[in-house]
Amino acid sequence: MSNILGIVCEYNPFHNGHLYHLTESKKITNSDYSVAVISGNFTQRGEPSIINKWLKAEMALKSGVDLVIELPVIYSISSAENFAHGAVKILDSLNIVDFLSFGSECGDIAVLNDIVDVLIEEPKAYTTLLSHELSKGISFPKARENALMMYLGNIRRFANILSAPNNILGIEYLKAIKKQNSMIRPIALKRKESNHNDNLFSPSSSFSSASAIRNICNSNDITQLQRVMPESSFDILEDCLKKGNIVRNLSAFDKEIIYMLRKMSTDEIAELPDVSEGLEFSLKKAVNSCNSVVELLTLVDSKRYTKTRIQRILLYAILGITKKDILLSQNTSPYVRILGFNEKGKEMISEITRRNPKLNLITSVKKFLDETSNKNLKYMLSKDIWATNVYTLGFEYDSKANLDYTQKIVTL
């Protein structure tokens, strides 16, 4: 087969920026085939996807992706490090992917690699600086950024690199590739126009961030989104809005989150990933005196913990994901769950199975659960199934359970 491009993404939802990244990456790498590993129904920012994972797969396929694979939920809502670790493991396990292209605010892979080398080697001078910064009570991301800037000693070259979310993810992809001794070649593509977390919607540009698009979905008129999304993606999103099958934000699960955290003991909350340094007591106190996620986030606001980290913890609570589960995911080679494919994707699946006859490839959830003897993979898949069942509770209509068993693979 000719060159195969790998992409890790959320497509929440698929917009013109994603289309630009896909088409430019194909040109740069001279790839005729593409595979995307996408977050399912919940994302790394600790938020629900605005539409379900099968519709995101359909958007991707209609815009030029050939094969769509789901990133298991234990990875998809993890820290950037475990998110990237899981995605790269999946791409590498296919044994056919030549390139991994990711969006980046800086677009300079050499700069990112300089940071990666420090993070992998962890020289004593750097770890000492990091410990000193953490002692100030600031968040880990900010402490790491400060420590790296001081250690590398070139403010002009490295300024703002670690405060940009796509740079951070890019660094983690590079780390994962190196740690796993993967032969996949990384490509960094500079983001075009809008920033990842930019909530402002430009009335003239044909590019917008996914955050701004999701904000527009809170209004009654989304016609302006036609300018910033491929027509097929807009049509899918518009249809979901009409049917009440979207989940706008984490507040859709107010009652479920409050209920679960009130039910849990402080010891149980302490076992949730990302909970440390007594945060369980702050969470328990806050949840006993509030009635919504917005109130809860306000009450536990701290310079040591980012909003994204707290939101991930809330998802861990309702999805039943613990620190042991994260450890399991780090030490497990994940399954390859196919969400959709086109004719080229079908060719890729044939080549993948030819090269990897023992690969845990899932095209039917029921069949896989009936036939596999791997308890760890069964457990991880059960979390994906439960995540979908929780996710549909956020729908206005048709909140059906067990979609992982009944929803067909998307084919074009």
C-alpha cells in the first residue's frame, strides 16, 4: 500500500479547520490513505461530545477520512499524556501507519522535540526547578511550563509553547512515539487562524474553533455555521439539533454528577484519577452544598487545579473510572474498535488483519465480548459501553441505552 496517514482527533464537531489539516497532511506526506483515531462520546477536556461517536465518524468519512477507530474512553478523558499514549499505541498496533500528523500552535517540530527530550530524560536540574515551582501552589501544567522555560534558558524560542493546548498534545504524541519505539513519523502542522480554545466566532472567517461552534449551537439559529463547516458536517449537526440528539455541555449531567459524588465517600473520591493533595475533601464539601456543575466548579476553584482537570474528575465519577483503571490502560495494548470506513478503509482493514492476525479488532461488540478471553480488554470495553449509556441521558429525546450493541458501523 502507498503512504498511510494517521490522525488523532476529537472532531467535536468536524469543521473547516479539520478539513484543512486533513487535506494538507495528505499533501505533505503524499498519503493516499488515512486513518483517524477519535475520542468517543466524552473528550479530553472533561466534556461530552456535542454529537455521538458514530455521527462524528460519519462526518469524518464524508470529508475524506478512510478509516475511523474509537479511542477507548479510559484514554479519551485522561490527561494529555495518557490520551496520547493510548492513541499512539492503537496507531502503532495497526502496523501500517507511516505518519502521524497533528495540529500545533507553533508548527515547529524541532522546538517541540527539544522539550520532549527534557521531559523524557528528566535531568536533575529540571526536576529540582519543577519541585520548586510546585511548592508555590500553582497547577502542574503551569509549574512544568515555568520549570522548562528556566531550564531551557531560551525564552524567545520557547515562550508560550506549553500554554497552548495543541502544542501540549503534540509534545505528548512525540513522547509516546519515542517511548514506544514506534516507526511512525510525526508531522506538526501549524493551526490556521482560530485557536483551539477560542470561544469567539468571527463573522467573516471560514475558520472557527470547535469551542466557538459548540457555543453557537446553544442558540436557535446555527445557519452561520455553514460558513465554517463542510456541508455534510453541517447537515449532520443540524439534523441532530432538530432531533434533540446533542449534548451541549457537562451541565447536561448536573444531577448524575451531584448524585454520584454525594453518594461516594471521601475515600472513594480519592481513588478517582487526578485527585490528590486532599482535593477529595474540597469536592465532598462543595457537592454537599450545590445543585449544578457550574456551582461545583466555582466552589472548588483553585489555582492548583485547572478547570479541565476538575471536569475530568467529574466524568471519572459518573463513568466509574479509578486510578487502577488508568494504570490498567497504561499497561494494556488496547483493542481496535472500528466505528466506520469507506472503500479505501475496507482495503486497509484487510491489510491490517493480514499483517496482524492476532490483533484485537472489534467490528461487533457482542461477538468480541463472547469470544475474547482477555479480561482487561473486556473491562475496558465495558467502560465504553457504560459511557455511551450515560451519554445518551444528555439527549432531549430518544435517550436509548446499549447503542454499542445496536448501532451499525458507518460505511460509505
